[in-house]
Amino acid sequence: MCGIIGYVGYRNARDIVLEGLKKLEYRGYDSAGIALIKNGLFLFKEVGEIKNLENEVPEISSNIGIGHTRWATHGGVNKKNAHPHVDCKGKIAIVHNGIIENFKKLREELEIKGHKFTSDTDTEVIAHLIEENYDGDIRKAVQNAIKKLKGSYAIVVITENEPAVIIGARKESPLVIGIGENENFIASDIPAFLKYTNKVKYMEDGEICEVGRNEVKIFDLDGNEVSREEKIVEWSIEEAEKGGFPHYMLKEIYEQPKSLMETMRGRIGEIEPFVDLGIGLEDIDELTLVACGTSYYAAMAGKYILEEIAGISCNVELSSEYRYFGKRKGIVLAVTQSGETADTLAALREAKRHGCETIVITNVIGSSATRIADKTILTRAGPEIGVAATKTFTTQVLTFILLALELGIKKERLSHSQAREYIASLKKLPMAVKEVLDKGEEIEKLAKMLQDNESIFFIGRGINYPVALEGALKLKEISYVHAEGFAAGELKHGPFALLTSDTPVIAIVSQDKTHEKMLGNIGEIKARNSPVIAVADENDKEIAKFADYIVRYPSLPPFVASIPITVILQLLAYHVARLKGRPIDKPRNLAKSVTVE
Amino acid sequence: MVGEAVILAAGEGSRLRPFTEDIPKVMLPVANKPILEYVINAIRDSGIRKIIMIVGYKKESVMDYFGSGSRCGVEIEYVTQEKQLGTGHALFQARELVKGEEFIVLPGDNIIDKDVILKLMNSPTPALVVEESDIPSKYGVVEIDGDIIKNLIEKPPVARTNIVSTGIYKFDKRVFELLDELLKEGRTSLIDAILQFVQEGILYGVKGNGKWRDAVYPWDLLKMNEESLNKVPATISGKIEENVIIKGKVSIGENTIVHSGSYLVGPITIGEGCEIGPHACIFPSTSIGNNVTIYPFSEIRDSLIMDNSTIGSFSYISKSVIGRGTKISDHFSTLVRDSIIEIEGEIKKVKGAGAFIGGECNIESGVVIKGGAIIGKRAHISSNKVLSGRIENDSKVV
């Protein structure tokens, strides 16, 4: 998992590449490097944030350059393993995102031929392979080199021998070309160059591109030129900047009323009523849901929603498991924010290979997942920079509610008036989230109470079980506090042994059929002297007798309420992390979208 | 050359409650844009691209909407005034961020014309924009001799002239030194610094062009809305079904559905993602926000309906402001009449007032609201009630 960028044009490549790397830092940030051509190839690398690199790179006025921000997969975090990597003569520089599976074998072969390696990375073999194949045409050399590679890659190459072109190639790792005027860009992700252009061309697996200042050509693996349509990206730069908020995460938490409105835009009508996700859904009885991380929790929530509202039995699988195990039948629905999550892409391909119909719920139009899957539902959350998923999770859950409603109405499982009530409550959702956001101070107070606890548990029943898991994940990933989510009924089957007066339990309480049982669970926890913080419906009067601290959420139908509840837990995680002084937007050891398996 | 503007956007605007319960006054929508957006656009059109925004009360709503400023083509830096201690204290927060020698200062809640800003930019420093007002005693009343302001009295019981301060200034960095001294004495209002300039006889008065607008009370929003609507270009997006009549300047946002038989007469603006009709009538000087649902057979005129609200069928709404996320059931009506309204101890006469209903209210079927009534945020009104006067936030009327 890494971020790469290349620039060729009339501006100062040093500045463009460094700026682009900062926008890509969310993809990984243990070390970074840059290569520039100015009467020869110049190479600079540093460990740590892009800032460290920026301080080391002298003002070279070059018009072509490539850069890389690394998240180590092969070889330790140090200067020599940082990209770009070069060939023996130091004339060809390459940056790479992905994993070369057969690099050991290739390296041995190249070493026998006399190539000298200076790093422990899989990437360096590509540089030497290109050198081995180079006879004056860098594109041909790359084309022949990548034929030997097994694994996944997005690579960008420059050479001082041909100082006017950048060569790119991709297979199973993201790479997108930005089309400017008298300048062009290539990068792992659009925000890297969005300041300069919103016109892009996406590359397909197995393609190679040749990017010059005035020209972009794309070729297939055999060297035949292919034509590719230009697309306009509708994100504005503003959407990719912090705008006054201290962290991207907080900005993104506060954006949720807007993102949720965006998810529903044009897809629901209260008066008629209707729900239409616009992908021509048929009658579905069974679904396999595959996802990783936060998206997996959204899929678990999706299971409760689809089963209850639309009567669809769901089987939820982790992508990393499903690609090797599990039933390949029927319809497979994948959930991936970036559309580039390697394990989920593999699971989708696997499902497709066995003839399954595939649907993807994703936030990124044109991403790899949308090109693999038969049907795409966009969550429309807008770009998310903070590593901890916030608005992308809540819009995924909302998308599941829309999906369930559309199918529930189609299957006539929902009456007209039930459907209308649901849709009316969805229209209230952005305001309900806003109301919860206004509780910032109350939640900050709670965070102060909890900041010194070493371990915090989250419990819930029904859809609030995956919400508890997500709440725990948010807390642990950004505050580094040990946090676990449990189905409330499962506590007594083991985790009870961990409860002490120093392990607060955050209990999500719904006013539905689980209410009484949940109060019972809280009673059991209180009996072990653990402090209980309840996240409860504003109309829940009984809870006051049971909990030590209560945060209220606006009364909404159970599935819809799970969204403001999640927002409360996001704010809690944020404030605990802030009080502990954690680097909230860039937690240690984590990267935004995991494009390695 | 003036290249920076400081906007004071930290205050609540308490006389506009209940509408400022969840958003600051600067973010109240007028013709579907926050008041602050008009201010920023005027600044931009006068050539200033760098804005230092002092935020405080509900600052996230300002930051979330404007972000780094690219929506309006400006660069915005935010400074938080933690406690709303006064305008002098607010401006003082910007001292580290102002880079140029001279800059302008504006309240974020008054609509202003770009020509006046240009005039101010080219005047000597310090300077204050003044305007004529029908209600001068609501403002700082100014006595002016030639171009120099001779006297300024804040909200006098009896005004000696009808010239008032707009709170729009041009300063140089000396104002920060003055404020520093005043703040040490516990004087937090910007007026104290201004009076110092008046005393020294160096404060220039720049006459405005009559396009300055302030909303002090809820009904002022309707006037501001009416005037701003005339400037909204007619653009129709969304889905307009057959047999919808559209006349005059009508703007309809994306993903809005207007169902058959509806009758729309401009100037009106309707936001994104709304559902209107069938057979709904919307008449001039009405703004309808985003995600608003208007059920069949309802009539709305001269009103401001904010985001996410719902109007039930067979309703009549006129001269009214409806807050965000309020749900109004069927057979609702507003009785427009001349009213006497008390706000923060002041008695105000209002001609032709409808209802002023805060956000997130739930109003059941058949409710009638008499003109001039102010209904607090999140009030719950049971069916068939006839209400007037003031209903507090979170009330339940049964």
C-alpha cells in the first residue's frame, strides 16, 4: 500500500510531486522519495512524513518527476528501501505500489546476470528488469519487463535517456492519468492532482501508458494502442481540504448530514412513495456479502437490514476468507469504500469466475471494483482523507437501507404506509445526525471520563451489534485504547471474565424488541461493578435507572437510528484520541485503502 | 492596496431565535444561500481574495459549508473566538493573521454591495461605511461633517440623524494596538476603538448606496429573501412532470420532482431533492430549501421554508418562516395579520405577519397559527390547535 505520482509539463515538477505526495499521504507514510530529471537523474529519499523529504530536496527546476510515499510490505522502513528505486547505472527510476510475488526468483536471475541490488524491496527487481530489456525505447522495455512479473503493481517509470516521457503500467493496483493542458499527471488517486485538473483517464489492468507533456497514449500488453474516454471528476478541491477543522476526521464527521443527503439524492420519494437505486434490481431472495474492515461491519449491518425489511437471507463473509473458502453461488455483493481493496477485488473476481452475478457498493466511481462488478451502487460520500472511515461507513449503512427498501417494496413485503413512514424517517436523518453533532461538548465530557481507561467494551443487539464493533474499531484505531465490541447476549459466554471496575462498557440500547433483554444485560454488568455508559433513545425513560452516564440519540426507526448512534461513537473515538494527543488522521501502522492482500 | 477582509461571524443573533438555535445568524438562508455567502461574494467581486473568518457560535456549520473557500473563489482562514465577548475582542483574534498594512472588516450578517466595498477600499484609513436608515436608533447613529465622522452614539433613544454605522470598516494595523489596550481595561467592544478614532477626528465616513441590508428580527428575513430572490437566475433542473405551469423567474434544483398540476409563479427558488405536489401552488417571493416535501393541494407565498421540512396537504402558508426539519401535517394554516410582537423586551409592530416556526417542530393535522406567533424549536403541537403569541422551545401543546 503506497501512493505514487508522476508529473510532466511546464511547471516545477519538484513542487507538484511533493504537493501530490502530501495528498497521498493517507495511503501510507513511513517513508517517501522523489526522482527528478534535469540534465541527469536526481534521487532523494527520507524516512517519515513527506515534510522530512521536502526539507531535503533542493530547489531543482525540473519539468519531469516521479514520487512515492511508502507503507512497507517488503523490507524494513529505512532510506535504502524507500522508493524510487533505480537500475545499476542510476538512469532509470521507478516507483511501485503493489506486491511482486516472484521477486526472489527474478532477483536471483538478475544477480546471476550481474545486476547489483541495493535494497531489500520487491520493487527494485522491476528497475533492473527494465534495464535488462532497454534498448532505447523505455515503453518497450517496460512492456517486456512486466510480462515477467507475477503479483500486483502500479508502476511509474522515468529515465534520463528519454527525459520527456513517463511510462505507467498497472495490474490490480490503482493508477489514473490526469489530463492537463501542456502538462499531464499520473497517480494512485485523484486528489494528488485535482488542484490542476479534473479530467482523467482510467487505466485498465495489463495496460501501459506513455505520458508526455502534450500527449497521452495507452497500450495493451502487446503494444497495440487503445483509445480511452476522458472522464470529468466532479469532486472539488475544497472537498479534499480541511477547511478550518483541526483534523480531516472531524471535518468528515461533520460532513455526514450532507453526505447522507447526497446518498439519498434523487433515489427516494415520500409522496409516491418510491426508492430506486437505478440499477434495475430484480427480485432477490439470497445474497452473499463480502467486505473487509469497516466495510465488513457495514455489510453485517446490511445483513440485519436486508433480512428484516426485505426478507433476503444474507451470508456475510470477509473478503480475505471468501476468496479461498465459501460458497460461490447466487449474487455476490461486495462493499469497498475505495473500490480498490485488494482482498475484496480478489473475492469479486473469484465470484465472477464461478458465474455469480456481482454488485458492488463503493464510494469511488471508475474504481477497479466498479469495472469488475456487473452492477455498481455509489454511496456518494465524497472523498475521505482521514484514515478512520466515518462518513463512508454511515453512507454504506444508509445504502443498505435504501437497497432493502427498494427490494422490500418490490417484493411487497412492505405496505405502502410502512414504506412511506420509512422514507419520511430517512428524510429526517440528516437533521437527526446534525442534532447528535451538536452534542459535541457532552461527548467530549464523556471522552475525558474514559481517556485513562486501558480497556473499553461496546455492546449492542441486532444492528447495534455491528455498530458496537464499528464503535470499538474507531476507538482502537485512532486512540490506541484497547476496545472490543460484543453482541450483548454473548458477554456472559466468556468476555465477562474481563470485566472489572476499570472496564467501562458502552451499551447501545434500542427501544425495540431487545430493550428488556438489553436492560437485563446492563444489570449483569453493573453487578460486576463496571461503569455503564448507555447510548439510548431520547424517549427511553427506564435507562436512567441502569446507566451511569447516558448519551441520547433522536428517536427513529431502529435501522435508521443506527446512523446517528454511529456518529456518537465516532465523536467519542475522536475526542478520546485528541485528548491522548494521537495523530488522528494518520494512525500508526494503518493506511487508508489497503491495496495489498 | 487592500487585499484582505476580516469577517465577524462568531455571533448567534439572539433576536432571530428560534432560527439561530442550531445555526449562527450568518448561516441563515436567504433565497437558498446563507447570508454570509452574499457577503463573501461581494468581497470577492471587489477583488479581495483572502478572508479571515472569525467564528464562534456553531462554527462547524460555517466551516462545513465554506471550507477553504473555493466554493466562492476565495481563500478562507478561520479563527475561533471561544467566548462571544464583543466585536473588539472578536477582531483582535485576527491580529496574527492579517498580513497587509490595511484591511477591511465586515459583519458576516449584513448584505452589502461590491461597489460600496470598492469605494471603501479607495478611501483614506480608517473609514466607516454609513447608510441611511428608517430605524436609526437600532444602530450607531452618526454625525458627519464633510467626509469626517464627528460623532457616533450607539443605539440612542432619540436619533439626531438618520445616518447609521453599518459596522463595515477599513483599518490599518493600529486598530490592533488600540484594541490591545482597551481589552486590558476589559473593554471588549469595537465601538470603543472607533470612538477613539472619532475623537482624533480621523475617521472617514463612506456613504453607502442604499443596498445595505440587515436582518435583526425574524420578519426581516422575509424582506431580505424577497429582495435577494430577484437576483437568482431562472434555472430549471430536476424532473418537471407534464402539466406543471411555470411562470416568471423560477429556479429549481437538481433531483427535485415537481408533480403534475403544480403551479409555480416566480420569483421563487426551490432547492435540491424536493418533492412538490401534485397540485401544489407556490407563489412569488418564496424560497424553499433542500429536501423539502410539499404535499398535494397546498399554497405557499411570501415565505421562507428551510431545508428538510415537510408541509402537509391542504395547507396555506403566507408571510412565514419555517425552520429546518419541521414537519407540518395536513390542513395547516397561517392567519396573516398586523401584529405586535415582543422580542427581548422590545415591542415591535409588524405589518402583515404570518407564523415564525423554529426547526424540528412536529405540527399535527389542522393546526391554525395566528399572525405574529413565534413557535420555538422542537415544539410539538397536537391537532386542531389554534395558537398565537410565543411558544417556547421543546414545548408540547396538547
